[in-house]
Amino acid sequence: MLELVDVGKSYPAPGDTAGVRVLKDITLKVEKGQSLVIVGPSGSGKSTLLNIIGALDRPTHGHVLFDGKDLAGLDEIELARIRNKEIGFVFQLHHLLPQCTVLENVLVPTLADKNRPSTKEFSERAKSLLERVGLRDFMLYRPGELSGGQRQRVAVVRALINSPKLLLADEPTGSLDKDASENIADLLIELNRSEQVTLIVVTHSLKLAEQMGQVMELNDGLLESRSGT
């Protein structure tokens, strides 16, 4: 469902016409329902790669094929639709709206679709997902009343509310303590299996990486299978 073909990314640099090459001719195939972790040192381009996969950024060269569509050939309106409906994002910081309840935060992505099903249908899905992640009794709480781990679980549910085909998580446990990190890791793995959502995670956590189906390492702009995986 996802294929990268010779994807590269460069940024302008003063006095250097070639610029700084962050990603170098990356080729990757990810099947439906697969889980993949990308590890690598800070500054290696992991988040840049994830942003390109999620249509938040465009490669300098190469192609990103998502569900048979070449993202480079789509306009911003269609890319926005794909980001909202077909790709879910979980970041290191939860980015919840502080003035909204847990339930309202989860439902925010549904508001962008003018042709969305009934509000009741989405509300029922949101409540079901929140119950599955242990937040049934916190739906009317606001983010400031939750722990860090609880807020991140809300962010995961928000990413799943539109039933995306692909879930991208950028350091989802990076700001959490050990117990909360393990809970989020277990949650992502369980949802990958139960929701059949393709999962790609960028992380520094080797413990999380060891639990996933495939681990690849990004280093010096090159993406390779991690030794021993």
C-alpha cells in the first residue's frame, strides 16, 4: 500500500548549490497491515522521512506511492483529504486543544469532511475507541486534567477516528515515563493488529523497536534493514 522509489530530500545551504542532502535515494515497500519501526541517531532525517510519507512534505526527487497514487501528482486539496481521511498522525507532543474535552478533541478530525457520516456515528466510534484504551471515564475531562500517558492515548484515538489506512507515529513515547511508554507501545501494537492499520513508527526506543514486525535504520541519509532483524 506504500512504496517509496528513489526518494531524496535536500535543503538549501549557503554557498553550496547542491544543498544539504538529508535523504539519499530511499526505496521502501510497506504492505497493508504491516508494522515498521525506523530508528537512527538524532538528526538522521527520521522525522523528515515520516513527513514525506505522510504528505506533510515533498521529496526533492523520487516518488511516494500511497495506495496506488503518486503523491507528487496530487494538488494540495487532494493531499489534505488524504492526510485527514487516510493517514493518522501521532507526534511526540499530543497537540490536544486545551479548551476542549477528551471526546471533543478526538472528534476534531471529523469536522473537516463535509460529506462525513452522521455525528452520532463518529461519536459512537470515538467512545468505543476511548473505552478500548482505558479512558471511558475521562471523556469529559480536559487535557490539563490528564496524565501525560493519558493525553497521548487520546492523541492515538484521535489519529484513528477516521479509520485511516496508515498510522504514522513520530517518537510517540519520547516525552513519557517508562510505564506510560510501555502502555503506549502496547497500545500501538494492539491497534495495528485489531484495526488492521498499517503502522510506521519513528523512535529512539529500542524496546519499542524490538516489539515491532520490522526494524530499519536511517543513518547518513540511507535506510537499511537493521542488523539482526
